[in-house]
Amino acid sequence: MNSHKVILHGTLIDGTGAAPVADSAIVVRGKCIEAVGRAGVTPIPADAEVIDATGKTVMPGIIEGHAHVGGDARAQKVLRLSLQRGITTVCSVAANPPGLALRDAIDSGDVRGCARLLAGSIVSCTNGHVTYRTADGPWEVRKAVREMVKAGSDFIKTAASGGFWGRHEGCSSPNYTPEELTALVEEAHAWGVPVVVHCHTQPGLSYCIDAGVDQIHHGAFIDEAAVHGIRDKGLFYMPTLAVTCQRNIEALSDQPWQTREMQQAQPGHREGVRLAHSLGVKIAVGCDYPGTPRTWRVGDRTLHELQELVQCGLTPMEAIVAATRTNAIAYRRINELGTIEPGKRADLLVVAGNPAEDVGILYDAANIRLVMKDGAVEVTEAEYQPHYRTREELG
């Protein structure tokens, strides 16, 4: 068995935001990238298995930053299908202990053919938007965070406002108080674990900013003050525009308690992202993955999110960086994930076409010609799957 693989002659998008490199060479040894450069200049080991990417683009595997994946058989199916769509890492905000076990099984190789799982655990208030480990009051919150860190959670997820889905709540429903949220953040950071917060509107957005959370997700009713606060504190904003997109609203038309507020939020949500982009806010990519199967096939929603971000002013290259390098930084994995650079995990895609010119080509499954994760080729020349609708079919 060859110890090296080399991907030759493709146009390289390395995920850093640098200009694409034509006629590239990426040398992979084991699970990691050994060398990156131009073909004809970069040394190629004599025994290397050569993968010809002529006429195609090579880019980092996509990282989905806001998923709901547990630890059961369905979760494994979602993670397997994710690889087919070029999503090599899935960050589950609701993995909890079952998901932690699945993460470990994937990492050990006992469960194969799945996207990598970064597993978060929920700590939330009584009657909160998210549920798993309920804790009220600063000291009980601290105890709950310690329990989840001890269990092996990669990050802690909580909520600072209500959400769309519950009949009992609205986006302005209160969740954690400033005192509780500050205690949660302090405790998580004391153990070296980042904090991800569901929040749609004020005053929860200000609570998040003042507490110094790492990532604010959603912000469907985000205001100018919050955008400036996120920028000034250097936080990550993951807008999950797919939640309030028209396609999602139509899919939930029989649930008016959700769609009323989604429709109200739709224009302002996008204006908030445009402002965030113009101010240089660190925008990350996630979408409440994988979404309702009524309209979203596994993988659809993440790749749709990239197109939504471009419509809000990001260039295609900026959207790609957001879904690779920025997500890796946000989850504190940039030392191993997110870019095609020596020493990083060999998670990469070979794609027909140039997504730096049209990020929408990533949506069509037929354009994903090869998926490599940890140096292993997981998908090759994927046959077009007719149950995935193209952009043309969606209209």
C-alpha cells in the first residue's frame, strides 16, 4: 500500500483566502498533508498514488457549524451522506453524551465512512429553548458545565433567547439571565471549552456580548448595536440564514407559530448579515443542519447557506473561507482543520468547476468528484443522485 497520495494539476483553493493556485500539487502522507505547492516544483515521492485533478478545483472539506446530530443510527446516516456532499466535519450543538460516544467511535475507526463529529452538550434553563442538562442559578449552571466538560464535550451550547419552533415560546422569550450566562461562560472558559449561544434578539444579544461568549448563532432579529458589539468583542457570528429563507418557511407552512416570526425576521436577518460583513465581523457557517426532510436532503442546507451568504455581500471566496478556515478557528481546531496546509488533516474535495467564481456549484452533488477525509478517499466520481435537486430544478 502506498504511503503517499498526491493530487496533481488541480486549481487549489487552500481555504486561507489566498488567490487560487493553478496546476497545484498536494502531497498527503497518512492522515495529514505533507506538502503543498505547484506541480513540477513540489517534490513528489516515487511511490505516491497519483490522483489527477486536471481541470478541477481542489479545496478544503466543508465544516458545518450548527447541526443537530445525536448518536443513533440516524446520526450515522446523516454523517455518511454528509461526506457525499463534501462536508467532512459536522459540529453538533446537541450531540450530548450519545453523540460524544459516536464521535469517539468515528475517531477510533470503529464507525467508518462518516464525517468527523465535533460534539457539543447543552446546558439550559428550565423551560428554555434548548434542552438537555437543565440548570438554574449561577452555581447550578457552573456545576452543569463541569459535568458536561467531564463527559468530554467539545463545547457547551446554551440559549439567551427563545426561538421559532416551540409553541410555548417566541424569539423574545427570556432564557438565561446575565448572571447565569456569565457564570456559564466563565466556567466553560476555565476548562478551556468554547461557548455557543442560540440567540435571536435583544436583550439576549447584549447578554451574550457582555458575557464574552465565543459564538452567537442565528440573530434573526439582530440589531445594529449587537452587530457592532459582536465586532468590537471579536466574537463569531453564525447567522444560519437558511432558518428564515423562503424555502424553509414554505416547508413549515402548517406550523404558523414558527413561520409568522420567520417571515417577520427574513429581511432584517439579511440586513444584519450585510452590516456584519461590511464591518468585518467574523462570519461563520452553520444552518440548523440537516433541516426538515420535507424540503432539505442531507447536505442541501449547508450548501444553500453559502449561496445565502453570497447574496448578503460575501464573495464566493469569502463564503468558502467562512465554511472552512473561520469555522475551524471558531471551534478551536485551526491547528488541524479548515485549510490545505502542511501538517493539517487531509480533508479535501476535488470539485468540477470553480466555486471561487460560483459557490453554487457545490450544491449539485454531481460536481463533487472526490472527497478525502483524514487522507482516506471516501467518495470518488460520485454518481449524480437524482433525489438531490439541482439549483435549476429548485428555480
